[in-house]
Amino acid sequence: MMAATPPITSGSAGSPEQNLDKMIKHQERMFGLEITKEIAKSQHDMLMSTARTLGQSAEKA
């Protein structure tokens, strides 16, 4: 799911430096979202592993 951004080739969008700053900010935002996603996946995997272990313990009891 990508955010809509104006095309970089547009001459009316401002100076190349402004476009570069927008690109950098966008990349930083995407990187932050990727990190958040990885952390959430890691936590989910850990919780699922714990739940599985508890389930196996309950079956043995």
C-alpha cells in the first residue's frame, strides 16, 4: 500500500532539492513502517510459539 506522491519528473513540483527531500522523507517513513511490521511479526511469532507450548503442556496434563 503505497502513498500517492506526485511524479518526480514534474517541473512544477519545485526544485530538485525539494523533490529529493520529499523522496528521503518518504523512504524514511517506509523504512519505519517496515521496522514496525517486522517487530509486530516477531512478537506474533513469539506469542504463537508460547501458545503452542502451553497447548502441548495442557494435552499432557
